[in-house]
Amino acid sequence: MKTAIVIPAYNEEKTISAVVKKAKKFGSVIVVNDASRDKTAVFARTAGAFVINHKVNRGLGGSLRTGFDAAIKKGFDIVITLDADGQHNPEDIPKFIEKIDNNYDFVLGKRDLSKYPFVKKIGNFFLNLLTNFVTGTTLSDTESGFRAFKASSLKKLKLKSERYEIAAEIIREVGRNKLRCANVSVSSPVYRAGVGVIDGVKNFLYILKR
């Protein structure tokens, strides 16, 4: 099956080349350049990615939705998302593909949080608990950005969020559509201080609103 690897990117010129070069071994890479002010787009294209440029910054949610639309229109069978900052190891991609091949609709990467700040680990635990309770899922690490979708199942998801809320919204839609889902363990080569506990709380409140 054909695999698309969607990477949202904003001012990631320091890491995007290495991420794209590793990821393209496992599929076609689509980088959504979210109006970066640096050379993210140039470096991504040079490394072998198909680059889509946003004229204005639309946030993580907007970037992922742009990437999803492109992957579906191009007829890919599997769509994988990972971050541009190097915190995800593309070498873990075959684990996701194997699960999708085994008829799962959605696969979520479960990070090793042992080296993460204590407040991040506690926040992650309670957000998982609440998110699963509301959405009817039983997934771990619901804020993880390393995911895989069967394209036919991705088409069923009604995603609207523009920013970080996309993480929780995806889980909500997975639960609403009763998709067959699973976790796979992934390595976390580096810790990047990105989405904080407050963002996680906002994500949870967003799915309550939905």
C-alpha cells in the first residue's frame, strides 16, 4: 500500500532535512510549511519532500488538515503524521504500517516519557484519563503527534480545529466513528518543549465543546 508521511513544519530549518531524509525511506513525504520565516521549505524540498506552502500561519491543525487533504487527493492508502523537530524517530514508521496492514484504522505512537519533566508526565496521565473517558477510547499518550491512519478511515473524520486542539479532536473523531485503534511504542530521541499542560487542558476543553 502507498504511504504518505505528513509533516507540519514552522521554522524548522535546523531539523527538517534530517527528518525528511529518514522518513522518505518509508513513503512519500509531504511537508506543510506553515508560513515559516526561515528556509524550512527550501531545505525540505531539497531533502526530497513535496512541499505545500501556507501564505499565512494556520497552526498545527490547519497544517495537518492541509496535509490530509493532499494525501487523500493523491490516492495514498496510509497516512502517517510526525513532527518536524526531531522528537520522533522515522525508523519507527514500519511499526505503524504493520498495524494498518493488520486491519487497524488508527495507530497512535506511545512515547517513553521517563525523561520528560515531572509535571509533563502527570499532566499527560490525567489528560489521557479524561480524554479516553469522554471519547470512549482506550489509547495511551493521546497528545502524541506520531500517528497513522488508514486513508479510507481518515476520510470519515470531521476535523475543524486550527491549532493544537487537533490532537484531542482526532481522538474524539476516532471514538465517534468507532475506529479500530491501537498504540505502538515509539522512541523519543529528544525532548522538545512544545505543547504544555495548559495546551493539553485547552485541548480537552475543546473536545468537550465539540
